[in-house]
Amino acid sequence: MSNFVDRVKITCKAGNGGNGAVSFHREKFVTNGGPDGGDGGHGGDIYVYTDPNMHTLLDFRFHSKYTAENGTGGSGGRCSGKRGESITIKVPAGTVFREAETGLVVADMDTPGETRLLLKGGRGGWGNMHFATPTRQAPNFAKPGTKTEIYTFILELKTLADVGLVGYPNVGKSTLLSAVTRARPKIANYHFTTLTPNLGIVRRHEQDIVIADIPGLVEGASEGVGLGHDFLRHIDRTRLLLHLVDTSGSEGRDPVEDFDQINRELENYGDLASRPQILVCNKMDLPESADNLERLREHVRDAGIPVFAISAAAHQGLDALLDCVESMLRDLPPIVHYEPETSLETEKEEDTFRIEMDGSVFVVAGTAMDRLLDSVNFDDEESINWFHRSLRRLGVIDALRENGAGEGSTVRISDLEFDFID
């Protein structure tokens, strides 16, 4: 298994809130102690931390389920339950969280040292001490804690770099990176020597420039051929592309066709073809490079793409290239940041319900009804009265009437059936 992992799936669940307690004060010589049931503790939250020392998502291959602790229930004597312990998930800088079902961005963790709330724990339920009124002095019911949902996320690591090196395999990208930075990628004369992005930093005119050596692309990369998607995701953020071609055609390919084919793959993947780029004609120390250089210059003249002739192996032409890179970056927007496209409701909504028909029976369902039924003690008259008032407060009675329920109509909530009384 490769040590570099840049896409994983995980599941997360914040802690449930603890249930409120039903309790009454008990003390010698006190015959009618009031309600003193405490509140349930809130569930634990889930946070995400951008760890500067992490560079891969490999850890998530072995640990993919994250659950915060539930809050504990309340108890007598107005004692609230303990809050659930929160947990923190560490990720490398550049990790994008997407909701697995929709693919929408939830968070972009692109700032080292940043901590962000991902999922909020459920609220603790109220104890029966909150339900005492002058006319209801001994409430025999309490509220349950809020239950939280399980979410599945896709984590994608998108390299944070100013400049991306793109091109066919074995055109000299790793050699160029090692020539202009202190990075030491593996270099060899065969295809796909580089299987993971390598980062290097070059300081030019008091400006630090982060360069990413992206593994070689092949025809069909945008459709996933080879490791296309795995490679292309790492140039999503780059501000500028250095498009390297083997100007000598040493492997029997035409450099002009290579240039066009890579640009087609960039275009098919997204908007990468419109990303500013510099055409870097490498291997100028080899035969036949001069003729191909002129062909390439003519081919991109109308597009206004800068062209630089270099030999990465011989360290020729690098200063002029880096000066151009530094100059262009000064006028380009910052590294792409993915804004959240959805906000997660980590608690089930209390006030949502729907009315359906089962033959002639009006069925009321939804999270509001689930929570309401959990709160009611049907052996206690005051609790039943509170249940009826809650149906009116939530709008259930009005909704039943609007859907055609009349006097004597049968209404079902979970396993409970009763006659509608207007």
C-alpha cells in the first residue's frame, strides 16, 4: 500500500444529548417535595484541526469512524448530566471535506494550525423541574436529549502550491523541481517515477514560491485513465501552470501534439485549461530540439503563452524562467479556497413533521413527533394534557384540519391512535 493517500471516506457522529430526569425532592418531614429533575448533558462536538506535520490521509485508511461521546442523563437534586467529550480529527493542510451523498463542500482546511467545528453535539433534554407551573406542580415527564445524525464525508487532499508542473511522463518535471528547489524527488529514466506530488520552495526576489511536481499525465487522464483523477486534483488550487514538453521528441512523440493533448485533459477535467500557464521547452541540450522549439513557439503565438527554452539537467535557462514565474504570480489571485456549499444540521429539527394518508387514517410522522412521544408519560394525566397542548403549539392540529381531518377522524402518531377532536 502506498504511504501517500489523498482521498478517503469517513463517517462522523456528534454525541447525543442526555435525557432530562423525572425526579421529586425527597426529604424527611417534607411530604410534597417539588420537581427537581436535572437536565441532560450536551453531546460532544467534533472538531477538525489542520496539522502542519501531516502530509497524507493515510491514517484514515485504518481509522474511518469518528464518534463523540454522548451526554449523560440528568438526575435528582437538580443535578445536570455530564457533557460528552468532544473529539478532534487531524488532517493535513489542503484537505477538503465533502458530503458523500451530495458531493458538496462542507469545509476547506487550507490554513495550517486552523481548528474548525465540523459537527455540533446534541442538546441535553430538560428535566421535569422546568415544566412546573402554578397549575402543574408535579410534572411527571421530562424532555429527551437531541439525537444527532451520522454523516459520511469524502476527504480530498488538494496540494497547496502556487505553481504546478504538468506534462507527459518523463519530460523532466522532477529534474526541474530538484534544480530550482531543495526538494529531492526520485528521478529515473522511466515513466511514472513520480507517483505522488512533490513540493519544493524557491525564493525569488524576496518571494517564496511553492512548486508542486505533479505526476505525469496521460491521454484520458481526465476520465480516470492511469491515475488521472488522483493527479489532476493536485493542480486544482495552483495559480500558475508550468507546462513541460520534451522538445527533443526523444521518446518518439511529437511535442506539439503532447502540448495539445495535455491541454485537452486539463480542459476536460474542469477549468484548468484556462489557468495561466508557461510553456517550458525542456531538453534543449538534445538533438532536434531547435526545430521543434520554433514549431512550438509558432503554435502558441496567438494564445499569448510565454515560452522558455531550458535544460533542467544542465541547469540552463532557469533564471529567466523563474523571473517570469515570480512576475506573473504577483498579479495573479491567491491560491483557490473552496467556500462551503452546504451547512450541516447536526441535530434533528424539533419542529418538523409531515402528514400522510394510510387509507382513511391521518398519519403524523417526523422528528418532532418522535421527540414529543419520547417526552410523554401516558400514565400521567398532566403529561397527556401537555401532549395535547404541544400538538397545538407545533401546528399539528391546524395542519390536520387543513388536510381534511374532521371531528372523529382517526389520527395515528407512531403506534398511538386517537380520534381527532376539533
